[in-house]
Amino acid sequence: MVNSNPSIFIVAGEASGDMHGANLIKALKAAIPGVKVAGIGGPKMREAGLECLYAAEKLAVVGLTEVITHLKDIWLARQRARRFLSTQRPDLFIPIDYPDFNFGLAAFAKKLGIPVLYYISPQVWAWRRNRVKKIAKIVDKMAVILPFEEEFYRRYGINATFVGHPLLDIMPPPTPINLVNPTIGLLPGSRRSEIKHILPLMLETASILHKKRPVLKFVLPVAPTLDLGWLKQFVHCYSYRLPLSLEKASYELIQRCSFLLVASGTATLETAILERPFVVIYRLSTLSYLLGRMLVKVPYIGLVNWVAGEKIIPEFIQEKAKPALIAQYVLETLANQEKIKQIKDRLKRIRQCLGSPGVAQRVAQLARELVK
């Protein structure tokens, strides 16, 4: 039997974790009557019923300098979490991604005899693979969201279950592509550091495309983490006379696009799930790229190619990210309806590989079994 009033502790530290954590809280309340959910989360998790010990917005930092300025918040959040775990002794701890913060808490919970269900694993298969040994010691169950992760973790003796990708719970179904009045989407990332390296490439590519096909329109979805005024000024500095609109990021906006230029990351999976043809464009500073090549041992940059196990989407990376070459590929693709159909078919298979909707409910059932 499930405890009469079970208690679950959840920690998410980033915007995506907050969104998926909110869906999980709703599923937990439906699967486990009387459950109490406390922890660290953002506005969506609080709205879903989280008894919040610390706001995740204060912890979502990127880069060494930002971490230093937020050390007090990180320390306070960790102390409150440890105090709750030791005094309240919840029936289960569910860390959601955010490894640098959650690994320590998971080890602490494990010492207290609190089972740990890790949801959305860190990408240790791509870099710092030695962390998998630590995971094996501190985690009772892994709920993984990429199909190849289950086998990877099981090789290290970790009880992992593929639950599907949580994007499937929130994304709309694919729609037909408009090839009569095409719109090209520019997705340069959600961080200023990415945008400074990648957006100029995309704007130059767009300029070439517009000169060769003046009918083309362009749209730049603005991530909620970005300041619209700063982004407008950044685009204006390049002085390209483009029919370019900056709009609030949404899946409906991506659906309006006939083709997209996408920085690596989750955006490649989102674009694939919506079955839009795209290319991956990525560039870092030379030093960052060389360091990354030393630390990250991966055959592909785009997550969609990882899932496929082959390069089904072209990747224009670092010195190979030449606007003329990218523009040529885009124009050739838009002019070839058979090629677009083939791309859509491949992306449809990717969507199927990612599982099916109901991911939060499946994780909630795993949690229910652990609190029995």
C-alpha cells in the first residue's frame, strides 16, 4: 500500500525543469491521493501546488561569473533542502536534471535512507562520463527521456527506465508546411553568449537567401530568457534589410516556418517533433570550441542526430558554418518537394522514437511504486 499521506521532495533549477516538474506534480497528485509535494521550483511548479522552499529563478545561472554572484542563493537553497530532508524525512526525492546542485542532495538523501528517483538525467553519455559511477551510488531509479539512455545506464548497473520525452506532453501535432509563401525561422539559442556567435551567421545566411528569393520572409522567436530590446539592437547593428520579425517564442510560431536554422540543443528536438526541415548551426569562440572538443566526445552536435543514430540533419559547425553553403542547402531543399517529404518522414520516425504522450503519468507511477 501507498502511505496514507506520503511526502515527496522535488528540485528543479531551470526553466525547462520547472515546466516538466509542474506537469509531474499534477500527475503525482492524480496518482497518489493525499500526496504532499515540497521542494525547489519555479512559478509553474508553485502554481501546480509545490510547497516551495526556495525560488528556482534565483538559481538559474550560466557561467562562472554568474555563479559567483549567486553563491549566497545557491548556499541558502542547499541548506534549506538539506534541513527539510533531515527533519521531514520525505518518502521520496525526485531531482529533475540540474546535476551540479542535485547530485549532492541525492547523496545526502541516500545517506538518510530516502529513495531517489532521478528524472531527466544529465547528459553524462556526452561529457564527464565518469559521473555515471557516482550516479550508480546515489540513485535508486532513473527515469530517462532519450531512447538510448536506458541501455547506457543499465550497462553501469543503474535501474533505468525510458519513459519518453516530456516535450511530447506539451507540444502540438505537426501541421502541413507552407511552400507557397515560405517563412524561414532563426533559432540562435536562448543565451546571449550563444547569440553573439550564432545569430550573425544566421543573419548573413538570411541576407543571401533574401537576395536570391525576395519572396522569403524571416522570423526570430525570442526566448523568455532574452531581453527584446537588447536583441533588437543586436539585429539592427548588422544592418541587413530583411523582412524579419521578432516575436515571442512559441510552438505555433515554429509551425508557421517552412524551414529553420537552429542552434544545437533541445530546439533541434522541438523542431523535429513538429516535422519542420532544418539545419543545425553552431559556432563558439576558438578556445571554447577546442576545449569542448577535448571534453565532449560526441559524433554529432544536434540531439536529433543522436536519437537517429546517424546524421539525418546537416550540421554546419565552427569553420564549416559558412552562410553561402547554408543558403545553398536551404534553397535546394525548398525547391525539392520530394526531398522535403523524405525529411518529414525521417523526422516522423524521430518523433516515434521519443515515445508517446503521458510521460509525466509514467514517472508518477514509478514514484508511486517507490513510496509504497
